[in-house]
Amino acid sequence: MSGALDAVRALPSWTDGATRDAIIDFVASVTEGPGAVPVEERVAVFDNDGTLWTEKPMPTQLHYIVGQWKVQAEADPSLAEKQPYKAAVTGDYGWLGAAIDKHYQGDDSDLQILIGALVGITAGMSVEDYAASVGEFYESAKHLALGRPYAEAIYAPMVELMRYLEAHGFTVYIVSGGERDFMRPMTQQYYGIPPEHVVGSALGLAWDADSGEVRYTAGLDFFDDGPEKPVRIWSRIGRRPLIAGGNSNGDLPMLEFARKGGGLALLVHHDDDSGRGDTPYDRGAEQALAAASDRGITVVSVARDWSRIFPDPVA
Amino acid sequence: MSGALDAVRALPSWTDGATRDAIIDFVASVTEGPGAVPVEERVAVFDNDGTLWTEKPMPTQLHYIVGQWKVQAEADPSLAEKQPYKAAVTGDYGWLGAAIDKHYQGDDSDLQILIGALVGITAGMSVEDYAASVGEFYESAKHLALGRPYAEAIYAPMVELMRYLEAHGFTVYIVSGGERDFMRPMTQQYYGIPPEHVVGSALGLAWDADSGEVRYTAGLDFFDDGPEKPVRIWSRIGRRPLIAGGNSNGDLPMLEFARKGGGLALLVHHDDDSGRGDTPYDRGAEQALAAASDRGITVVSVARDWSRIFPDPVA
């Protein structure tokens, strides 16, 4: 029983209940006794946006992108007349939110425009210069609804869960639809996850022999969502995950990859009312929630299972 | 000086000389004192074929492939009339060796035929079934010139070097032109490198929701050689390597990626006469050797710098 008590102490932001018990029981089942899974095979994967930090009212990466577009439009005023630069300049982000919503409804037309303009920010830039630019953003930006740094817009219970899993021999990876190199500059500080454990969507890259730099091309390599997530997990890790956590339809294949190998699948359900502005949060998670009730996917209710959502602000 | 003595003891298959000194001095310079590189940034990358194990007279993966083609040709005799199945059935591997030689001379036409037939072996197969098939090969196959298991056709000095680097806080990755999932089933046992630290050429993958498996498509995703190596290093690791080691022209960009960041670049030069059958070994390394003398690339002479090449056979 001391193991269970230790687990409760390691997960102080989780409420006493079936969800926390399911996690603790599963971890015990794969880490204790003669049938324990070898340490090297204990892999856990988590989506980022909406799973490890809030993605409402606007995904963090869009916030960064908007700032870059504004700078571009100031340098070239003709850009300010067309989307998405117009949104960036006017501060009327409705078009952007609608583009994301359309994506979740299966229409990627505006998302493609977004991606095209995103690619225009980085084309020709070295990976190290981009990391520096993104790092500056994280230093100064504030979450649009919470008014606090993004470092304090992360989900404290999920950070506790990652530490708890590591304490039981797991290696934790982030597997996100978000762009990989936008996450890497913050994951160690925010989540304790190093850049080499960050899997995400990828901009095209090319080796520039003259400068000895790897630089972004003007293309997207792949969008790491839906059926691409298990593919990228295998490519990067070479193992089927034992635990997978997500919050939306795009996470379902990854959850199934874990579940069908006998693993634990967690679906964070945003049934609370914090940190999202006025945007409904279940949109884009309908299929995942429906699947959860049909299959053995463990739903994490934010309202019921978490006693604290965000970390306490640093004074 | 005790650090240097420890290093000598950790590298017993390396001879006393400038190359070993260069390695020991570089490792000391980046791991000791107030200017030491943080542990998490100590990344070393090594090519596999020709760098960590012998690739002559035939790359190990070709040996596996030939066996698979033979099985396919026995099931479908019409295949036996055409290459590369004919080579597999007759045991006349001249065509295969010539295809590889042509690749190193810049002509990939026969290599594409090889890849097409390779893809035919795995198309539709799950990644886990392929890993099992490859694992069986490693259990039984013998190196064609040495007549010993492939586990004993690896370069003992390089394994010592990887352990030495790990003892100094480095994380070691394999970055090979060879196919990633063909290496993964052996790298832990042979080299002490886990599958998540294996970077290589990639077959196409797709998620099969019905079975919950990741399966190979009939295509090649990318060939991890030449300028693709720094790109894949960044994609997988998100850091510029501090040490890079290779043995052929295709490793030059990766060596330059390390060197231009102030790192150590090692080029294994096969100037010995062991373990390669009758195939000259410098072919395919001409540019790299020429570049080494122009730039600060440290050449590792097999004849001069290694006192032992292969591990002692297990009795």
C-alpha cells in the first residue's frame, strides 16, 4: 500500500477517484512483480495543445505567428490588406479562430493559408536562429485569456503525471500536432522534457553546406496529427507506447496504438470553464469522446479529476 | 593526469598516438572546467556501415535482403529470372556489389532497383513483424568473409569509444544511411544503443486502424545519406552534435555539421586489410579523405590507431 500512498503524494493536483486510481493501478501493473515491463520499454506519449497546456482561446504557436506577421506587415504594408496578415495587424483574430475550427470540422483550406504564411516566416532561416526567436517569444508573451506567462498556462496535474511516470522508469515524449521546433525551446523548462523527446509537425529542412547550418525550406514536411501520430511515434522511438494521452480527435490513433498493445489511453476532457476565453472546448473532441465510451479509453475530467489546473504563479 | 590515464584504460583497443590523444583532449576540453558543455548538449553521432561495423564484402542489410529474395523467388519462380532475385538465387552477388559501387560513383539506377525490391519485402508488413524477422536473421547469419556472427563483426575500438563518451555524459546516436528499422533490433545488444537513438533511412509507414498496427507502405520515405544526415539529426535530436564519426563521402555533411559548431569530426580510414574480402575499401571515401586533409577532420587510421579491430569471439 505504500506504493499507492506515494502515488497519491506524487499527484497532489489529482482528486481522489476512479481516474487517479486507474492511472495508479495501471502503473503498478506494468512496473511491479515478475511480469513488469522492462524499463526501456516504458514509453509514454502525450499530446501538447489541450493536453499539457491550454490551447484556447488561441494555440500558443498562432500567438507567436501573429506577432511575426505583424512585423512582416509593418515592413511590407501591402501584406496588411490580406489574411492572415490583416488579422495580425488589426487584432481581429476571428478569421484565425475560424480557420482552426474549420480544421477540426475536416476543412483544412484556411489552415493551409495559415501554414503557407507560417512557412514564410521561417523559409531560409537556420534552425538555431528560429529557436532563438521562439525563445524570445516565450520570455515575454502572456497567455491571451489568463494574462500570465505561458509557463504558467500549463496543466499542473499533467506535469505531476509525467514526473510520476518518470519515477516509475518511464520515458516521456511529447507527440503533438504543433510544430516540433516551436515546442522544443520551452519543453525542458515547462515540462522537464528535452528537445530530443519532442515529436511534432515538421517544416521542411535542408543542409546548407556553405554556412554549415540546417535551414528551413518553404514547405511543410508533415502534419503530425491523426493517423500520422502513430507513424511518427514509431519513426522516432521505435516502440509502441505503453501510455498515451490526448484531448482531441487527432489523438485517437495514438491512443489506439497504445491501447491495442495493452496500454493505457487517457483522454483529457475539458468540462471545466477555465482558461479558454469564450471558446467551447469540446469541439474537435467529439469522435474521441464517443470512442472513449465504446472502448477502454480513460476519460480525465478536468472538472472532476483535477483539484488544481494551472501551477501557482511565480511571485 | 588521472583523467588521461582513465581514458587510456577505457580505450584499450586504441594505440598510443595522435588520434587517441586528439579524442581524449577534445573530450576533456568540452567536459572539464567552467567552460564545460552542459551534459544535455553532449551529443555524439556515428555512422554505422563502415564506421561501427564492417560493410564489406556486402552490407549486412543486403545479406538479409538476399535471403528474403531467395525465399520470394522460391515461392514465385518467375522472379528468379530477373535481378536482383537472380543474384539471390544463384549466389552470384556481382550485380549487387556493382550496384553499391555505382551508388558511390553517383549513379543510383541499380540502387533504385534494389530499393524497389527491398520495399517489396516489407510492403504491408507491421513494424513489429519486421523487427521479429530481422531479429531472426541476426540470430543465425554469419558475416560472409569473417564467418562469424555479425555481433562479432563490429569494431571493438568504436564500441569502447561510445562507452567512453557516455562515461563523460554524452548521449550517442547512430546516424546511418542504412535502413533504420533493420538496425534497431541489434543496436542495443551489439552497441549498447537503444532503438530510439537510431537514425537511418526510412521506409514509408502508415497507420492501420483496423489492426492497430503501423505498417510499411510500398515506398521509401527518405535516404539518410549526404546532406540528409544533418537534416535528420536536427529532426530527431534538435541539437547540433558535438562529435560526429563516419567513414565515407556520405558522412561529410554530418561531420561538417559537428565541426562548424566547434565539434570533433572523426573519419575512419580503412587502410588495413582485414574483414573486407577482396573489395577495396577507400572507394566511396575519396572526397571525405580529401576534405579531411583540407579541414580539421581527424582521420582514424585502422592500421595505425587500432590495435584490435573486432571483439574476441565468444567461445
